[in-house]
Amino acid sequence: MYTNLRNAESLSPSTRQKTVFMVRVSLLLTLLLLAGCGDQRVTQPFINNAGVPEAILQQAWRFAQLNIAYNKVVVNATEVTLYGDGVKPVLSQPDPRALKLDPWGIIVEAKAADANSSDHSISCGAGRCASFAQFSSNKVVVSDYWLQNEPVPVLQYQFESLILKKLGYDVKGR
């Protein structure tokens, strides 16, 4: 039923009511459709090449966000660990911006622990480690041993590194 609304005065009251009702319903449906097109934040799943349950990845990401948002974090933790007293820890201030970051496209991979390592480590830029982050490719690589036995702390540390980097911190000492 199409009615020219310019001539609404000439319509019978029941036809006018039906027309007004249909216009209102059309407007309401249009508004509902447009509301669905807004800026909605959807977390893309991790690119999980490690076989770790998604819930573990999400938990480790959330812990990393909360730690950075509410605590001081040692930005050069690897340097401090490797060189001890010769390196002063650099602490970040609590940074609530971390809570706004989503793990878009973060690749998580497992690497077989070196057979000759008693600590179940893998080769990395610092020599031997349980895990490392590749900032250029947005990737976290973790020893398969640590993924099977202590996944959250190892992943949390590397996710913290990625978050700190995204927030603009110098993380070359991590």
C-alpha cells in the first residue's frame, strides 16, 4: 500500500493511522539496522598455531592487560635477568590504555624444546629462553614444554611485551 504523504489530509482517519504506523515501523527498522553498523569492538581470535585452548590465550591476554594497567612493570626484564646488578630496572607506570587493546592477529606458535636443555628452553635472541616475542610479525613463540605445563605465566609475559610495544614503550630489553 503506497500513499502519498503530501496528501495525508485527504485520507480517511483509519488509512492515515495505518500510514503513520507503517512509516514509524519503517523508521524503527531503519534505525535498528543502522545501530548495528556502528563501531563495535570485536576481538578477533588469536592465530593459534600452538594448539593452546582459546580460553588460556584469552586469560593470559587479560592478565597482561590488567598487570600493565594497574601495576608498574619492568620494561627491561630480560636485561635485568641476564646482566644482574649492572642493569637498573626500568619501570613503566600503571597504564590503563592497556585495557583498550585487543589481540588482533597475534600469532601464537609452539616450538619443540631443545632436547639437550635441562630447562626445556628454546633458542632465542637472548640465547636460551622459555619463550620470545617477534614484534615485527606480531608473533609469540613458546617452548612446547612450557605451553603444556605453565602456559599462562609464559604467555602473559610475552603478551605484556606486545602490549607495551603497542603502547609505545621501548621493549628491546624484554
